[in-house]
Amino acid sequence: METIVIIVVAIIALFIVFKIFKTLLKWLLIVVVVVLAVAFFSNPDESDHKKKLKEMAKDFPVKIKDNAISIDDYKILSVAKVKVDGKEEIAGIGAFGKVWYFDNLKDHFK
């Protein structure tokens, strides 16, 4: 009789844990979908990247030409690349309406 009670309590506990996990998983999935949708619709375009890079380039000893900048658009984020000495270097990323360039970008132009 004791064993049956333990098995019933274990089954009830597993059922409750499953219900809680299922609810948390559902809400986690909803949050992920919302974040991805916001990232998709607020992804900065090529002009935003070029404008931000030209603001940063005022301190550089050389001028950056528009054809030296390329943007890889991954729909939820974008990656800016700059050609330096024939090699493409990743210069920064853009997501959620913002563009961030890496600090080591100035080192490439010295």
C-alpha cells in the first residue's frame, strides 16, 4: 500500500512539473519570437552603417571610400566590413536600430 501511495505522489508531482515546464516553454517561445520580430523590423540599413562610419572616420588619417564598405544583411542583424589593403575586415555590427563599430577599427588605418 505504501508503494502505491509513493507511485501516485510521484506521478502527480511529475504531472505538475510537466505543466509548469510546458507553460514556461510556451512563454519562452513567445518572448524569443517577439525579440526576433523586433530585431527584424529595426535592423539598420546600409545608409545608417555608412553614416556612422563616416562620423567615426573624421579622426582617421585616411578617407574611407564608399566602395570600400560592404554590409552583410542577416535580416535580424547586419555586419559591416571594410576593405583594408585588399582584405575585408569586420568593422562593426548593427542591430535593434543601432550601429556599433569595434574599437580596433582605428588600428587598421594607421
